[in-house]
Amino acid sequence: MRIISKKTSIDFLSPVRRKIALAISAVFVIVSLVSLATRGLDFGIDFTGGILLEVGYEQPANLEEIRDSLASAGFVDAQVQLFGRDTDVLVRLPPQPEESATAVRDQLQATLEAGGQNIDLRRMETVSAQVGSELAERGALAMVVALLLIFVYVMIRFQWKFSAGAVAALAHDAIFTVGFFSIFQLPFDLTVVAAVLAVIGYSLNDTVVAFDRIRENFFALRGVSAEEAMNISINEMLARTLITGLTTLLVLIALLTLGGESIAPFSIALIVGIIIGTYSSIYTASATALVLNVSPQDLIEPIKDPSLIDDLP
Amino acid sequence: MNKFPLWLNTLVLAILLAGCLFALPNIYGSVAAVQIADSDGLPYEEEQVAAFVRSVENVGITPEAAYIQDGRVVLRFNDKNEQGPASDHLRLTYDGQANVAATLAPKLPAWVRDIGLKPMSLGLDLRGGVYVLLEVDMETAIDSRMKGYQQSFDDRLRDAEIRRRVDLDGQTITVRVTGPQDLDAARDVIRRTDQDVLIVDGADGKSLTVSMSEAQIEARQDFAIEQNITTLRNRVNELGVAEPLVQRQGADRIVIQLPGVQDPNKIKDILSATATVEFRLVDQSGGEPGSRRYPGRDGEPAQLLKRSVIASGDQIIDASAGYAEGQPQVNITLDSAGGENMLRTTMNNVGKPMSTVFIETRRVEIPGQPGEFRRDVSEEIISTATIQGVFKDRFRITGLTPGEASDLALLLRAGALAAPVYIVDERTVGPTLGQDNIDRGFNAIKIGFLAVIIFMAIYYRAFGLIANVALLSNVVFIVAMLSVLGASLTLPGIAGIVLTVGMAVDANVLIFERIREELSADASPQSAINSGYEKALSSITDANVTTLIAAVVLFAIGTGPIKGFAITLLLGIITSMFTAIVGTRAIVNLIFGGRKLQSLPV
């Protein structure tokens, strides 16, 4: 079976299409950045610090009642929402002074239990604001370090123009995925950071596979322009790109629908990232390399050690 | 063409079998059990198991299995309701000799246990429990060391008959002597007391400023952390928690994981408690330098106490709570240094009063300055008694409530914290959520896996089936490696496995698409297989190494859930490369290699 006909020759990289793709990418990135700047992210308590309780009720929970009872007990800034099921309730409180954090949580628990229903305390987290900001810093650091190392690896294996293309594609994917969470105000927690890094890994995987073929064709197809060689390569890899994307999406959809509420943000980040990553490995990466005037000559390795020549008979 | 040598086929088969063997312990599930550990940390011997079995049989409970695991006795029960009564009974019977913890034990057959195989452990988010991140207050660790220096400099200078004033201000000690003539002698004495401290001459020519060197501060901090970890480990063991984890994290943090514990409040007070005691003589003359007035608690009179400490909490090697004449008390045993000092002091001071000071440190947020803290140290006299006779390393302290006496005994027995600790992050997962997470996670793996397998079989036919074998062995390998490494599986870890399943097909897809290309370029089936695998290799390697970089960075920098995800992703990348490049090739070679083929089912 084949999802696409045997040989495609779609002109992905024609100057017009490249411009359209560039415009789309630019819009994506700008919208994401604007949303990040204005709306920000709905950070989970991993990053902000605070108190979180997840409780299970026997009957569908009445959020208004819970809010009222919490407010009358003095928790005016408590956020109450359903979590996955209508019997599961998530209560969040901003960071409390360390000494009172435990007391506040105990009182919150008592207030919830006083509602008359039996409640099952499923999860309880108290994160100090200080640890929260540290986790955020480490997440950002991980992303920067990963991008840097990848840039170096691709530079060693290919050439800096390819590196620039790959990192442009990755940054594009990462910004868009995080931007998506900002635009739709989805909860952004530590697992989402992990997902964004996995997206970087995945998208890179795609990009590198395409580059690998481009390099091969640069050598195999002499006398063909860089643009044409890249086009041929992308077409040759199209089936693989789509199938791998598809199988990965299959498992991620299973994870999103069956994995439960707590890893839903993780699944969403990966799904968004993989769709955008597939697009960017076709367009952003190669187009960036073309903008930088990549040519087959860039990949012909110069002789590194001139002394070797002298030793030749 | 396309034949693997026998040794390579055998190797692939051997690796597959090893993977299956190491993954095997995970299919048995787990049952309620009780874990018994010796209080002194000594491993139990095989002969001792029978005694514990007899003990629970006395109350009418028969364990389903009883054996030693890592030096601890494990009793497994068929009926979950037997676990509670059994552990209660054992706790009562072996109080003080053994720590008894209720837990879940894998239901492994004896032969699997005997060859030392274990299932992968489940993270707290899957089995329920408490996670606590503690921060060690390093300032206090340094301060207490400086106090020690202040006292020892003062003592040594007195022994050398140098008139001096030794003041402690923050983390510097100022030693003032009467004139420049004493300065060199004083410097010598200080050098001899500790040769690494930094000594700076004062501008007035008759004083010295002493502080700790960078290396000393670092060593002190390391000591404080290590000492705290030992103490916390002891405390956790005293609480009776199975498989606790106490680990250093970074420069000044300690992670504690307590699987199965449901009530964080019960353990939190014990973990962060800094309660300790000091013994000091009462300054009856009323004017000795350095003497200080201590308040009394609950009607106990305040006293002026001498500066030198006779013995302190960190010199106590054993403590037990009990009653004497209806009053709660704690029986103390000191180490040899503390005992010597106590002996000397009591010998010289019979008939004079000595006080027991109860010390607790708390961190309080400064009002109006969130994130800024000050330390509140409360030092109260809990009892003052007249030294009736000479004693050495065994005595008792009174003046506590029964609850305080038993907590203090536990804390003193487990050792004092070298520096106070504060909880900065605390997470509790209830047992129902844990089970939910397991069910949902495995469901997602099953369905996702099935979807990919069906897709591959339809899309690549026979080759798809071969890829599916590789995919299945991939999951087996990941589980096997997690079990061998002793890494715990968490919910993000399950997500990592799911993602790996999706991505692991990539290597196969690369190869199969390449074979198709070769075939459509009119290569013979055999050479298409050969060049398909060969030409795809560089793409597979490059693509996987880059993902590996991302996974390694995640593992190195990430914490908690990120690490759990990174470890399965990392293992998944390695195993998927092996199964795709070598594993499927072996099967393809076995089926198609060396035969005359008209076409390939790809």
C-alpha cells in the first residue's frame, strides 16, 4: 500500500511557494510571540509555586458550592475547576508563606470535606515560589543547551548553513508550540517543557533525514541547482516523512484520549509540535539553507591536514 | 547475499532472550506484604525468617510466601486484609528491634527471585506516596561551627594563660588581647587549634580576626548535608516506610520519597524537626563572662547558664522514652567524648545545679517581605536538677509531655540534624490516582501500539510484520533495561514509551522506503534489501543521535517528571536503533536471504 503515488515531483521550494511558506511561518511566529508577550502562559504550580489539591467526589461536583464554601472559609483567591471528569475537582491556591502553607492546605481539605460528601484526596502539592522559579529556569536552560548542542552536531556532520536551517526550524517549532499554549491558555507545566524538547528532537530527526538525502543528491546529481536537488530530495523523502508523522500521531492520539487529564497537556504539545515539525522540516529548514545560498560545494570536505599530502607516494 | 553469519544470528537471539528474561518479573503483579528490617541495619539471615512467620501464625495469619530480599524479611499475604493485623502484631512484638513496614511486594515465583531478578519499580505518581524536597539551611550550619570555634579558641587561650576577649559577630571571630606582645602567642594558639582558618591582624595591633576559609566552608556544608541525609534516613526508617529514598540534590537540597505513605502531616513534623538538647551548668556566681539567661518553659524557672556546653544532642547515641514515678522521661546514652566531659563536670560540681535546654529552630517569613526569612531559635530550660553524684554516659532527662518525650527520643536516637531543613516542595499522590494513572497509561500504550501494528502490517505487508516484531521487542527491551537499571517508571515515563513506539517505526520506515526506491530503480530484490539497509544507515544514525542529544540534555538538566520521560526516551532510542538495524535485518535475512526472489512483499 502507498499513501502517495510512487514518484512525486511537487515543487516545494519554488520561489513563490517559498515566499508563501515564509509568510505563513512568519505569521505563526509573530502571533505566538505577541500572545506570549501579552497573554503569557497559564503556568502550573510547578512554575509559580502554590498549593494544589485534586479531589474525587462520589457524585458530580457542584463547583459553585465548593467555591462558595472555600470563599466563606477565607480562600478568596482559590481557583476551582473540573479535572477530566465531572466528579474530579482541582483546587489551586497561589503561593502561601512557607509557615502557613501546610495549615492553609489542611484547612482547605477540611472545608472541602465539610461539604457533606465523602471525598477522595487524589493529589496534594505544595510548591514554594522559589522552587517554582528554579524549575522554570532549568526548563529554559535545557531548551537553550539542547539547541546549542544540536547546532554543533549538525555543523560537524553537515555544514553551518544546514545547522542554521535546522536550528531555525527547531526554534520555529518550539516557539509555535509554546505559543499555541499561550493562545489557547492551556495549562503549561513541567511535562509540557519535556514535550517541547521531544518536539525539538523529533523535528530535528525529520530535518536531518531530509538533509541527509540532500547531501546524497548534491553528490549524485551533478549539474543540478541546489534548489532542484533539494526539491528532489524532499519529494523522495515525502512518503517516509508522512508515515512516521502518522504513526507517531496515532500513538499520541491514544495517549491524549486514554492517558488521563494529567498528561493531556503533554500530549497536546507533542501533537501540535509534530504537525508543525513535519511542515517545518519540509519548508523552514531547507528554505533557510537556500536563503543562505547553500551549494554542493559547501559539503565537499577540504583536506584537513596538508601534511598527509606529502606522505603520499 | 543477505546472510548473517551464525554467530550474529545467535547473538541477536541471545540478546532477545536476555531481554525477555529481564522483563519477565514485570508480568506477575504485586500483593500486600510486610517488610521487616533490623533496627541496626544488619541484614537478616535465612534462618531468621521462620521466627517471623511463627510470630504472625500465632495470631492466625499464614503468609503466602516468606523470604529475604536485600537483607530484609518479606512476608507476602494472599488476603489484603491480613496485612494490617500482621504488621501491627509484628510492630508490637519486635518494638525496638525491627522496623516493620506495610508495602506491596512483587508476586515473583521463587526461582525468579533466586536469580536476583526484579521488576521495575513504580514512581510515586503510579503507586501513591509522598515526595518532599528539603532545603538545608547552610547559614546555620556555618554559624554553629563558628560558635564551636569561639568556644575552643577561648578555652585554648585560657589554657595558654593569655588574657583575651573572644567575640563572635556573624561569621567572624574577633580575638582581642591586652597588647601587641600577646599577639604572636595568640596567633600560634589559634593556628594550633585549627591550621586552616583565615587569620587577619586587626588595625589596632592587638586583635585578630578569624574566619573560615572557602574550603572549610565548603567542607562544612558537605558535612552538614551528608550528616542530615544520614539523620533523615534514620528517622524515615524509624517511621516504618518500605523502600524509602533519601538523596542529595544539588548543593543544598535533599529529596525524600516515601512510597505508600498517605498522610504527609504525620511524617513532615518528624522530618523537619530540629529539636535537640544541650546540658549546661547554672552560673550560680551570676557574673561569669559569656553566661546567658535562658527562659524556662511551663513554670520552669529561668536560669543564668554558663557558656560552655557539657554535652549536646549530637553526642547522644541512644535515647528511649519511658516513665519514672509517673513522669515521662527520656533515657539518654552519650558517646565517649560526651561521657568523658559529663564525668569530669559532674565530678567537679557535685551539689550544683545543671539545666537541660530544649532547642528548636523555625524559619519564619519576615512580614511584608515574601521570600525573605529569619530564623527563630527557641531555647528553653525544660528541667534543672542538682547533680547528686558522679555520672558518665547514662542518665535521664525530664520535664516533657509524653508526646514530646517519645518524639524527642526518636529524634535523638536518629541523630540531630547538622543544620535545620525546610520543606520547599511537597507532593502527595493518593492510591486511587496512582492506580488510575497505571490503568490509563497502560491502556494508552496498548491501543497506540495496536494502531501502529495494524497500520504497519497493512502498509508494508510482510515487512510490516517484521517491523512489528521489532516494535514489540523494543518495548520488551525498554522494560528489561528499566528493570535492570532499577529506574522507576513514572507517568511521563509511560508517555516516553508511547512516543518511542511511534518513533521507533521511523527507522524501519526509512529502510523500507529505501528498499522500495531501489526496487523501482530496477534493482534485484536481494540487492534492494542490501542497499536499502546500507543507505538508510547514515540517515538513521544522524536522526537518532540528534534526538539522543535532546534526550540526554533532558536527563541531565531536567528534574522530576522530565527525568522520568528522558530516561525512557533515551532507552527507547538506543533499543529502536538496535532492533531496526540489526534485529529486523536478521529476520529479513533468515526469510529472504540467499533465495532467488522475483519480488519483495514490501
